[in-house]
Amino acid sequence: MQLPAIQYGDWKTVKKRMARVVTLLKRGADLVEVMTADGMLDTTTTQGMLVIAGIQVGPVPNFHCFAPWKPAFDSFAAAENSDAFATLEDAIFDASLRSSWGVLGLLSTENQFWLLPASRHRPLLHAALEVWSELDTVGARYYAAVQGERLWSVPNNLHYVMANLGVPTNVLRAPLPPEGPRALLKYMRPVN
């Protein structure tokens, strides 16, 4: 899996980079262009966890996959006129759905605020289903606390979206069927 190089490093370094990214996003820059300007890194040849919940501090480099969405949302919400960023939020959300790394960023529990409009649930679900095999091939490197695990095993926004679309909690807590999350669509409420 390819992830933006700008997300890789110790948190202190990545946090500084993300401050610059957020500034550019607030000015209307394209998410994909900003995030990929420094190139991409392959997870098969680059060590480190894929941090999707919490912050892993210390000098060890990891992929901080929740960024820039979390700091961007925090910045937008703290702005004097936070409503002014609604169009930017929509553009960032839509751009995120066009890449596996963007979908992964939105799946981070740190970024649940991006899913408060329920109208974003199905688009994220469909995008996640499209890239699931790519996300899953990374294996037990997703970090939410203590150690790396497979993506389905850590709290993530795919669980949140599916629960809000009617998939029962006991099904979401069970091991994932071999077919992946697509097998759980039968539990969802029909579209009205």
C-alpha cells in the first residue's frame, strides 16, 4: 500500500508538517496535491505502524494516518467563522474518497467528526469496500493502542458507519467473514 510520505515520521515532525498542510487546505488547496507533493512510501518497504487512533509519541517513525483530517477539522471548528469552511470540508471529504490513503484517513476514529453529516456514511462505506483488500493486506500494523492489529480488529469509522446503517453491534464485534466487510451488507437497512 502506498501512503503519503508527509504522514511518515515521529509525531512531533509530522505535526509540524500537518500545520503547513492545514494552512494550505484552509486556502483552498487540493488535498491530494498537498498530501502527495513529497511523494509516496510503500508500506511493504517502510517500517512503522499505521496510527489511526490516538497519538504514538516518541522518536520511532510511523504513518500518522489520521492526519491531516483531525488537525484540519479542529482548525476549522476553532475558526471565528467555522461555517465558512463547509465548502472546503466537502471538497476535502470528496477528495479523500478517491484514494485508499484518503479512505483510511477517514476511517480513523480520530476523524469521526467528518462523518457527522449522515449523508457521508454511504459514500465512505462504498469507498472503503472498494479499497478494503488493499487496506487489509497491510496486516497487523494498524495502531490504536498498545500494539498493531488488523484494521477490522481496531475501532474504526467503518464500524461506526455500518452501525449507523443498521448492522447489529454483535455482528460488528465478531470476526470478519473471509469475504470481508462486503459480507455484512445484508444486515444494513435498505436505502429509503
